[in-house]
Amino acid sequence: MSKTLEILPNLEALQQRAVEIAIEEIQAALKAKGECSIVLAGGSTPKPIYEALAQQNLPWTKIQIFWGDERYVEPNDPQSNQRMARQAWLDQVDLPASNIHPMPTQAGNPWEDAQTYEQELRRCLEVGTGKFPEFDLIFLGMGDDGHTASLFPYTAALGVKDHWVTVGEKDGQPRLTLTVPVINAARCVVFLVTGANKKDTLVEVLQKTGDGLAYPARLIQPQGRLWWLIDQAAGAKLS
Ligand code: 6PG
């Protein structure tokens, strides 16, 4: 694993850096395999990055889009990560609908939908028996409680090792999430972290040791390249 931390002067610089890295990873995957698999984060930080990626001239038919987590709401709900990504990016480019793989949230049972998504992943990705899928690029955010994707502190989802997709929960509300081993199998993971409210959490995650139960982002140690893109406000306490 290679780990790189960059503190960017402002949101625009962070967005530009994220786009540069994404394009590098996409081009490397296309050169190596002729296709690329990208996992999207939700929340608010990624939105301008998705909008900037929509402006890129990329071979969209060769790019497969997945999600790292999803709130358990209707696809058109304002809280939906799928809705945000479609509005900011996916609906703006010539991505075939068959290349977009949102997490299902309409079975009325998050465990059933988690299983359905895992089956979708197994259908889309060639993965050896007992192995985990190796996504080319995974975007992640981090909450001020140290969660990432929908892997929240002290939840059972953190310990799931025998599934690719599981059910997380925040404040009693279910969410679908990729599991830690799936994220860690990625060729490249890019954390996008902004805001002064995260400066103490980043010290805990990046500069202290301890269990991942308290700060789940600690658990993300991918086999491939790990980027932490942090704005000055969030990185204010990092030495
Ligand atoms: C979600 C995200 C979540 C997010 C963090 C940071 O569904 O909310 O996947 O893990 O990345 O909560 O969110 P912000 O980028 O909005 O701070």
C-alpha cells in the first residue's frame, strides 16, 4: 500500500486534485484492462468533484459506476446518494444506464437489498472464489465521528468479513454499505475530507493508534494506493 496525504489550501484546489487523481486512475485501469470500476461516496464533499468529472472527456462506455454506501431511502429522496451523483455527474455524461449500479433500497428490507447488491457485484465483477472485488477507484468521505461509507463507530458492520455488502446504521436508520475487506481490496482509495469540524477526528485517525471501532476510518488500509485529500480547515491540527 502507498499512502499519500495532501493538505490543499481550499475546496477548489482539493476538487482539482481529486479530479487529477481520478483521471490518472481511470486511465491506468483503461490501459491495463480496457475498463474501469469506480465506487462513489455520498454526503456533500464529493458533489463539486462529481460536477468537475462530468466536464471531462472520458470513454464513459468503459466506466462502471457503483456506490460505497446508500441511505435506505427512495432513489429520488433528497437524502439519496444515488440522486446526488446522478444530478451532479451521471446524468450529464453519456454513461449507459447499464453501467450505473446503484444500491437497491426498495425491497422494504435492507438485508435483502444488501444481498441483492452483492449479487449484482458478483455478476458485474470477475472475482475469484473466496476473494474480494478489486475496484479501481473508491471515493470515501469521513464524518466527524470517524465513520466512512456507512461504517459507523461501534456498529456490527465494522466486523463483517464474510460479505461484500452489509447493513450499517446511523441513529437507528439503516444504510447499505460496502464492507471493510471490500474497500481494502481496492486498487485506489481516495478520502475527501473538508471542514474544521473534522480536525480533531483526523488527528485520531491519522496520528494515533487505537481500534477501529471508535474511528472506523482507521480500518481503511487498502492494498493499493491510499490518498487523503484534506482541506486546510480539516487538516489544521495535523503535524
Ligand atoms: C454518506 C457518506 C458518508 C459521508 C460522510 C462525510 O452517505 O453520508 O457516504 O460516509 O462520506 O458522512 O460526509 P460529508 O462529505 O458531507 O462531510
